[in-house]
Amino acid sequence: MTVAFSASAAFAGCSDDVAELRWDGGSARFRVEIADSPEERARGLMYRESMSSGAGMLFVFDRPREVGFWMKNTLIPLDMLFVEPDGRVAKVHENAIPHDETLIPGGANIAYVLEINGGLARRLGISEGAELRHPAMDQGRALWPCAGQ
């Protein structure tokens, strides 16, 4: 299964505003906003009333760490993909509940978190072991590096 939310499913390279995923039996790409500063990561997708199905937010950390997220002031359900430095999805948390302040642990050694609309990961078949590709990643460590980079 290939799901492309943009013009082409042929993944030739990387773009700052696109996060690509591949897994056994499928692939997808999302137009993303980047949250790479402490302020941007703290705000995340709070106060958003909607998000298109082909969109998401990619949280980029300066170094791998143990992470936890919550849904305070977040109005839409989200799936959270917790990603290791090499791009492997280590954990998928489905359908985080809007406004819930319960900590959602992502685990240790997490360098990126991709948030997409709630329920989309299951619908597309995205699970642990999927691989993420984005130019913000250390291309020397990436399981799926950007072509030509």
C-alpha cells in the first residue's frame, strides 16, 4: 500500500516540509511543520481546531532523549510516532485524547516525534519498525537517507 498526500509517491529526495515513512507493505508522506526549538516543541499543535489528513508536525530534538508528551490545550486527537535517531519508529501512540494531561511516554533514545491525525497510523498500517526520512535527521545515521544528501 502506498499513500501519497502529494503529487508523487516516488520518493526521490527530501524536502524540509515533508516527512516520509516506509514500512513493510506501505509508504506515506506528510506535509509537516517543524518544531525544533524549546518554544515550538512546548506549543506543538495546541489550539489547532483541525489539521488536514496529509499534514503533521515533526518535533526535532537536539539530542536523543527520553520523551513524554501530553495533550493539554490540544483540541484534536493525535497519533504520535516516537522515532529513534536512525529513523526507526520505536513506538506508536494512537488517538491521544484532546485536553488529556496524562503523560504519554515515548521511551528513551527518541530524537523525533511525528504527530499526525488520530487514527491515521492504524488506518495506513504504520507501526513500530517503520522508517522515517527527513533532512533534519543525521543522514549518516539514517536507515533511509535522503537521496543525494
